[in-house]
Amino acid sequence: MEEIKYKRLSLQERVIIQTLLEEKRSKSFIATKLNRSRSTITREINKWVQHLGETYNAELANWEAKDDYLNKRNRDKIGTYKSLKFYVYKGLLNQWSPEQISESIKLKYPNDPIMSISYEAIYMHIYSHPQARLNRKLIALLPYHKSRRRKVKGTKRRIIRIKDQVSIDQRPMHIEERLEIGHWEGDLIIGVKQSSAIGTLVERKARYVNIVKLGNRRSATVRKGFAKEFNKFDDIFKKSMTYDNGTEMAQHKLLTKQTGIQVYFAHPYSSWERGTNENTNGLIRRYFPKGTNFNDITEKQLKEVECKLNNRPRKILGYKTPSEIMALEYP
């Protein structure tokens, strides 16, 4: 009689488990569907759910199972405690940096010594076996995962004056201090071959971002898209916007009339005057790298990235999220 060898659950099987759990199916039903024993399904679900009370995540469970199998020796703290590993890996999958993970876990579990890890320890865990398949995936999730950075060469452009511009020099000084909510920075991210674009709006105090789907780069289109986003907010959040000298903001006076937002223009070639926006555009580029055709990206996809960015803990916000800061400002 041929011996039957146990076969580990595959990613495809775990995806089916996640789908059936979301449909409120029983463990017995799932076991029958996968032709697995009920104990196997129960052990799988309990193993990845019970520690933090989270819903079952097929991709995360599969990664951790591979890590358990491949790295049984020389286990560090993350490898030793499954609840800690679950939190760290989930943060990485959500594009959090090791520092963000380290600080946010301290806030969530202040009195639990197991749920405490330095960002250096997270980096050491990720780079412990840099050539291993799992570790390569983890490295790819880091904010800056390339071994070397490319130098960005500056490009010259012709300065085009926009009628009735109000210079940043005339912007009230208190806006610079970021003590008051409602002051934004705006820009476009351009797609492949200059043929598509999305708009980005970032609130200076909360670092809250809105990503705007645009059909084209014409000033009327940009104005309508920005006005639609701004008018979702109460008046307390609509005070000013600082923009660059792009001609897509030629209808700034009409934008002010429609939203109540005063538009200020930065000096040419002075991206640091809109540093928050530039930094946020860099984060968005992690999801939509250069070469992306934004005509192929749906508004739903843009809003999913927007939601992720607005719910990431930020060091500059004391590891609170932009969404939390915005919520605190509501009258």
C-alpha cells in the first residue's frame, strides 16, 4: 500500500479558505471543499487568527508558513513570537516602514514586552537571509529597497506666467507654521509620454492626501477635479492651496470662487516650497511608478492608495495617522 505523504497548504488553497470565511462558511464546509481534514483547516485558521483577533489573510498566512518552514533555525524575536510576526508582516504589506511599525506597535501594546520591537531589529530580520525568496519579497516592500539610488537630473522648462497669480511671498506667515488646519499643497503626477496625469492635494498640518482622477491636463479639467474634492470638506478645511507654476492652474480664480480656497503660487524651480506635496508624490510613485499610464488606472485604485496613505502612522505626527489628525479637527 502506497504511503500517503502530508502536503502543505498552497497559496491557492489559502485564498479559497479566505474567500469561504468571508462567505461565513463553516470549517467543515471548507475542509470538504478542499478535500482536507477538518483538523487541518481548524489548525490553519486558528494559527493565523487567534493571536491578534484579525480576519484571515491568505497571502500573509502563506508567507508566514513558508518562513516557519524555511527558517526553523536561528530564530529571532520576530520569528519566535507569531503575534509579533503577524503585526510586523501586516505592516510591511501595508507599505509601512520598519520605523512606523516599531513606533505604532508601542502605542498599541504599551505594556506587552512581546509586542515590542525596534526598527533596527525589523531590518535585521528582513536582511537576515537576503537571498531567500521570502526575504527578497520583504526587501521589496521597504520604502527604499534598491541597493543604489539614481541621481535625479534636473530639467529646464520655460516659465509661463499665469494671469493674476498671487505669489507665495504674499501668503500669511502663520501658514508656514502648520498650526492651523485647512492649508493645502497641490500638484500633478504625470504619466507615461506626458499623455495622462493625476492630481494630488496634501493638507499641510495633517498630511492628509487626496488623489484626483483626471481625464486630461487641461486647466478646466483640473479645476473641476480639484473643486469636487475640496467641496467634500467643511469650510474649516478649505482655506488655501500652494501650487507650482503649471498652466493647469490657469483657472485658479474660478477655483477660489467655487471652493473658497485662496491659491498661492510657489517660485519657479522651488519645489521645497511645497515639500509636503513633493514627499507625498514620492510615496504615491511607489504604487504608480514612472511609466504608468494613468488612463488605465481607475478611480477606485486611486482611492485605495489614498486610503492606505491616510491610515499610515507618521513619525512627524507622533505616529498618529493623517486620518486621525483630520478627525480631531472636526468642529
